[in-house]
Amino acid sequence: MESTQKVVTQFDSHFSIDELQHQWEKLSLQTKPNVYLDWRWIKTWLTVFASKPLLLRCQLNDETIGLALFDQTSARVFKCQNIQQLWLHRCGNERADQIWIEQNDFLLSQAHRSLALNSMLQALDSSTDMWQEIYIGLSDEQTLQPWLEVFPHYRCDVSAMSYLADLQNIDDIDAYKTQLSKNTRAQINRSIKLLSQHGKINLELAGDLDSKKSYFADMASLHKRRWANTEFGSGFDNPLFTQFHQELIYNDLDNSFTHLYRLSLEQTTLGYVYLLLDSHGWNFYLSALELNNDNKIKVGMVVHIMLIEKAITAGQKYYNFLAGDAQYKQSLSNTLATSEQLLCFYRPTVLLRLREKLRQLKHVFTRSS
């Protein structure tokens, strides 16, 4: 029985990257994690961003059954006291976290998931001198529920809906389209028809390093133009964001983790789409699309339909639009939306309880004014 076996869960601030890679990849063979817990994402995050990473490892009879990485930061409360923070697979600063991890969780053994999860949460709870705040997210409700049972004091900093196209038991793109609304099908068909009047629509995958570099540079330039005058701007204006994705894409020599596509009409570029791949499906990370003067042409819908068709042909289980409340994601999804949140769990000290009360009062005042 698991209860009679030796479980050791502890923190390690002096771990070897090579040894961690061996353990992470071995555990991943059992779990088949989502893209954000794939070693290639984690290693790139460690290389580009993480300044003081802390490893939490759970072992059952010397077998690793749970892994998680935290970046350690500090923050000042009321300009009078520093508090320690732990960020799960995040850094705690806006520029580094602009890569925006989703589906965030521990990497856990399928066979010993509950045992590892409970042991790791208890280790965090008992490390009283290590943190006053822990951040986890974006994560779904199923992932967050065990945390809520151990850490009852928390707040939600971000909440977003996530959309997905379920491709299981779908043989072709026409069968998928029947699951969409009549209006969505009409927009897709009209857009393809209007574009096709000007030539052939092409969707090309960057297959080698030179084409990846060319596509990436053009995508970044277009994305910066499109988002220049918005509230948050383009991630490509952030050198750390750019470096992260360059390393992720350029080191993926066999295109097994990233896909970078160019959509064109004859020789005219319409835009680019960047996907992340896991063992179950394709995940839409970002796009950079040229504006179209004809509002009847929905270029975004066209490119996603073409990609979904490719995913069906490749036998993928899903095409994940990831988090974001864009209307096209909702229109092209054939499943119920799910919620993902970024939660901050905090120690219920007098200082932090007072701060949360003041936050709540400010929120009420802001809503009523």
C-alpha cells in the first residue's frame, strides 16, 4: 500500500539542470503533460527568465513522482514590511511573465498523483519561513481545488475563459463545421469565397531554420504594428519575450513542439500563426494578421479553419484556442468554455488580512463609483 511506503518531499535550491531534465523527461513519459509543463518550455523558461529557481521534488522509495519549480521574489507591503513570494513556473514580474503560462500545475505521476500532490501541498504549507504568498496560474478549477482545501486564504488576480475545438470522432472538416453555428459557417464560407476570387490561399509551415527565422522576424514586425497603439502593446517589444520564443522555435529542429505558419494569398502575406504542440493536440499561442479592408472577410477564421483541418488530418484530439475572450474563439469552439485563474494564496497574518480587507473595500468603492 502507498501509505506504508517512504515518501520524501523537499525543496532544493542547488539542483543540477541536467539531472532535473532526466527526472522531468522520465516523469513526462508517464504523464504526457500539456505544452506548458513540457521540458522544452520549462528549460527555456529556466534559461531565459528564472533568477532564483527553487525545486520542489516528491519521491516515493527513491522514485520521483512529483516536480515543481518556483521562482522566489519579495514584495513590500504598505512600504513597511517585506514579504516572501513563490511563483509556480512564473517569475513574478510583468516582463518575464508576458509569455503567459496557462494550464499551470505540478508535474505529477499518473500512478501516484494524489499521494504526490498532497505531499507537495503539505510541504508548502509547513514551510512557514519560506513564503507569505504563493501564486499559481493560469490554472483550471480542477487543478486549483486541492490548493483551496489546504490554503483557504486567497484572492483571484486574473480570470479568463478558455476555448477548445474537440476533434475526437471527427473525420473531416465538414463534420467539424456542422458543430458550429449557422452564422459562423456562413462567415467562414463567405470569407474563403471572397479571398479565393483574388487567387489561391496558401498555408505554409516553416520547415527549416532559415524559414523559421524569416517567418519569426516578419511575424514580430507585423505583430508590433498591429498592437502598437493598444493598452498592453506587443510582446515582441519585450526583448525577453522575443528571446524566449526564438530559443523555443529555433531549437525545435524537428518541428515536434512548435509550428510557425504563413498564410498568403498568392504572393501576398495575410499573416502568421504560432502553435505549440503536445502529445494530444495543437495549441494556438498567437497570431499576427494583416488588417483587411473588407469586413466581410474574416482572415482569422479562415486560417483557424485551415489549421483545424490539418489537425484533423494529423489525428489530433483537439485544437486548443487557450485563454482569451475573443469572439472568434467562442464561435469556433464546439465545447463548453472553461475558466482559468491566477490565484494568490497568502498567510493569514494581521498585515496581509488587513491588506486584503482594504483591497476588497477598494473594489467595492470602485464598482459603486
